Amino acid sequence: MKVVLVNGSPNKYGCTHTALKEIASSLHLEGIETEIFWIKKKPLSGCTGCGHCAKAGKCTFDDSVNEFLELAESANGFIFGSPVHYAAASGAMTCFMDRAFFANHCGNRNLFHLKPAAAIVTARRAGATATLDQLNKYFLHAQMPIVSSRYWNMVHGNTPEEVLQDFEGLQIIRVLGKNMAWLMKSIKMGRENGIMEPDKEQRISTNFIRK
């Protein structure tokens, strides 16, 4: 089983990477394979609503979003990490999430359905809970079980060295890794013992404006 950990920071080896490495170590101890995927420094466009993904199953902008969508095929779980910028995920991470999840949805790729997911955020001081709320909404829309820890999934520090001094934060994300491994193993065992996925209902879309 494999977890893909997405680094949504413009700094490849910064605070977010440090936190993701801590989770990866926790997952390894539970026998779970991991891969850290960096969204890179190249500017990422937001979704333009062009509809290309509905036809091709991938985004019209051929960048790290499409690289991730291909990698997601083999993943059993996901952790998305972002620094806090103005009490929200980084601008690039927001564009990345919008396009990746929209391409999956409109392209009917089924990359995320019922796969466990979690978000982690890194902050110098504040804005972490607002950022977690933002990222968790993608998982709820994609019908992904959200993995919890013993507190909100955040670490504090302005440098990787400071993150390593946040002992409570590091414990929180280690527990997150253990909980994710347990849930993934439980899902696998359930499938092996005949517990089937819920039947999919045809989507109903209701507009709220009426004539």
C-alpha cells in the first residue's frame, strides 16, 4: 500500500517538507510505502473552466497537476501539505487542488473515491485551522475518508529547524500517520473479506434560482 504526500510549498525542503518527512517515517514503521510529490516552483494557473478535462481526463495545462494525476492512480491514500499564507493554503497549492480535483471529477477518473486523505499545515504563528478547513473541503467533495489525529494537523515554525522543536506538533502528525495506516489496512481487509463499496447513486444537481 502506498501514500502520496503532496508538498504544496514553493520551498522544496522547507517546513512543509519537514512535516511530511515526519509522517512518512511514521507510515514506514507501519509498513506503508510513501512518495513525496512536490508541486514545484513553476507558477500554476487556476482552473479556467475550459472543459478539456471532461474530454481528456487531464488538465489542458500540462504541468505538475497532470504529473500528480498519473501518480495518483497507484496511491491508496493521500496527505496534502501546505504552508499558511494569509490564513489559507499557498496560492499555488490552491490552484493545484482546484485543478486536480476538478479534473478527477469532470474526467470521471475515480482517483480519490473512498481513499483516505488528510491535510497538514505549517505556520509561523496563526491561520492554521482556517487552512485545514479549506483543504478538507476537497476531500469531502471527493468522498474521501478524512483521517484525524489527536489534535489539528499542524506544526509551527519559521524554519525546518524550528519545526523540529515543535514536539507536540511532530507527535500530532506521527499519530496521523499511524491512524492513516490503520484505516488503510482496515479498508484492505474489509475488501478482502467481501465488504463491498457503497452503490454509487447518479449525481443530482439542484440550482437554487427559480423563475
